Amino acid sequence: MKKVTRRSFVKSTIGAGFGLALARPHSKVLGANSDIRVAVVGINGRGGNHIDGFRQIPGVRVAALCDIDDYVIKRRVAQLEKDNAHQVTTYKDVRKLLEDKNIDAVSVATPNHWHSLITVWGCQAGKDVYVEKPCSHNVFEGRQAVAASRKYDRIVQHGTQSRASRSWAKQIAAVQSGKYGKLLISKGYCCKPRWSIGYKPTEAVPGNVDFDLWLGPAREQPFHRNLVHYNWHWFWDFGNGDVGNQGVHQMDIARWAIKGATLPKSVVSMGGRYVDGPSYTDQGETPNMQLAVYDYGETKLVFETRGLVGKMSDFPRKVDNEFYLEAGVIRAGKFFENDRGPGEDLGDVEYQIGDGNIFENFINSVRSRRRHGQHADILEGHYSSALCHLGNTSYRLGWKYPFNMNTTSLGESEVITDSFRTVLDNTKALGVDPQRSTYQLGPKLKIDRSTERFMNNPSANLMMSRFYRKPFVVPSSV
């Protein structure tokens, strides 16, 4: 008799035409004394923070864990048992988890290419969803996550924790108050050490990993250890580079400062992937040096991503935001007139912010069934995630230019020019020869904000979505 494994059973019962055969969800209001049962999906890295965050909230029970790696599941279960926590149910396949009617909410900390699909499936299964940043791997997916949240009346919170920060809320209110004049440039920095990842050979899939499930919507390809468990961030099939990793937090703050901002009128981006070594290449695909400029009319959003930092004093790590206004600059919670002097406090500024940290706020919204008190509703997450994708699209369609060629296509602002020079100068951390090196400059892409499509650019519009590997398909109709 043929042995039936869990993997073969799931494949035989799910089949290629998988769809969640569950009853249409209803909007239940949970009482103040009712336990909310949360399942965390993707528990190796950031998922551990999700587990800890929800466990600390009274009336919340981490009831299930899901991961494609048996070793990771065993480690997390052992940690929970050591802390005298209650017993949890474990899953490898998120589809089986979503059939569990004992689960009220799903918290998603998988690689980026899974975020929107689990969000959509979760909403269809009647679960509320907390989804890590970015909420999507491309623009289409983010919009579908919003649509699923609205259609099934689900609370969906985006993991941009800065929306829970009173300090940032105060700075944003000061920017928008008019006290310092119009906002001219909203600038974000994502400058964390992102050096070469080298090369890892392809090999047989380890027995503890379900690589087919890990690939999910992405194309089928060989296993190597630069994918599982972290460096997937630097491959287009799975991640979005550092602008779509750490950067989406600062991108969200930059957009938050522009009152009423959704998508921009246009985007243009430049950069490159610079590594040391005899070949000056590695296995990664996404840029580790990048500058993107977004046109919001009177205001420009400028985003600087530099990964060659932390080893030289001239180029320290920097993860921050700055706001350039007619009267001066707001940075680090202070106002600087003409960008000089010790700076002055912002004083009393009226601002509104939801209650609790990002996890507590999600749970409070699940109980109340109200979106207006959320720190980071999925719609806000969609717009900020989309900005990362738009910048990457321009970059990926770009051409190589010599370092010594200046460009005005990014904009003629002094702030933009300074950022352009800084990105190029920062490559000195690797000893790049400007006379022999190039950077990649993308086209300026115009955006129809009503349709969330690029204007007159079929190549760019192809990147608004992707080809999905069945049955892991983000549906065109949720």
C-alpha cells in the first residue's frame, strides 16, 4: 500500500483549482471579555515579533503557528512551551490553517510575494488580517487586498509601526499646519548596511523545508540558501529591494506628510547594485543604491536608499525622514530655519492618533469593527507599498549611463541634486572608479491615479502585476 504523506495528501485534496470553499464571512463583534485567537504565518524572523506582540495583549491567544520549515515550527513551539504558554496548533500549509474555524485573525510575516495572497484568502475565509510591510509584491496585489478587506468587511492592518508613533504624528501635524509654509520636499532615507550576499550553489531541498509552498505565487526554480530564509529580499521574484523592506516605513512617513497624497503624478528612479570582489557582481538582483523622485505637484517626494554604509565614517547608516518647507527644514523633531542653527522645538501641535501600539490597535479594531481608529488601514498600506513598486519599475526599465554624466531628469531641486551626488559618491566605499563605472537611470513614468496604471507604457504596466503559478493566484475578482 502506498504511503500517504502530509504533502501528498494536501496536494491530492487541494488540487490545481484550489479555492477556499468556506461560507461567506459575517461581521461579528467580539465582546470585551472574549479571547481573540490569532494565527501567525511565517514565524522565522519578524514573525517572532508578531508572536511576542500578540501574546502580551490581554484577551488575545496565539492559537496557531504556520511555517514551511519544520525546524522553525519546532523551535517556536518549544519557546512557547518553555514560557508556560498554552498549546498551539501547527500548520505547514496556510490553506489548511485558513480552514480552521477556531481562528479569528491571521498575522502575516512571510516573504513579500505571499503577503497579498494570504491577505485576500484570509478575508475570504472570514479572518481579520495583520499583514507585514509591504502589503504587496506589486501594485495590483495591494489593490486586491484593499478590495477583499472592503468586500468581506474585514479589519486589515498594515505593519508600518511609525503610524503608532506620537513623535511622527506630531511632526506630520507641524508640517501640515502651515506655520512653516508649504511643504516642498518630503524626503525619506533608508541607509542600512546591505553589502554583497555572494553566491550560494543550487542544491537539493532540505527535508525540513517545503520549498514548493515557499515559492507559492513565484515561478518554479532551484533551491539555494540565499533564498531561505532572509536574502530573498534581494531577488525580484520574492522581494522588492531595501526600498520595499526597511524603506517602506520611511516611504509611508514621507507620503503621510503630503496631505491627502495617494499615488504621484509621475516617478523616476536611478541606482545600481554595487559589490566588491573580482567580478563586482553577486547573486542579488535588486539595487543596493537607489534614488527615486515622485511628483506630487507642489511637493516632491524624494527617497534615498543606500546600502553601502556602516563601514566608513563618511557614509553612516541613516533611517530617517526630513521635511523641506518654505521657511526651513523639520528634522529630528525640530525646526531649522534655513537648515542652520541648533533648531527650535515644534511647540504645541494638535494631532490625532489611534490608541495602543500597532498590534494593540489592530486588536482593538477587531473588537470594535471600526476602521477609522486604525493606525494603518490596508488602504494606507497599499499606497505606501505602491510607491516602492513604482520606483522599482522605473529603475528596472532603465539604461546604463556613465558616472560623469549629470542628469536633470530627476529634477533640478538642490535637495535632489545633492541626493544624486551622494548616491554616486557613496560607491567610493567600494573604491568604484567613476571613469569606468555606470549607474542605471529609468524613464520618467506618468501615472493615471484613477486606474493605478502607467500612461502609454505597456512595458511598465506589465510590472503592475505578475504571472502567477497556479494554484497560488491573486484573483482579479476577490
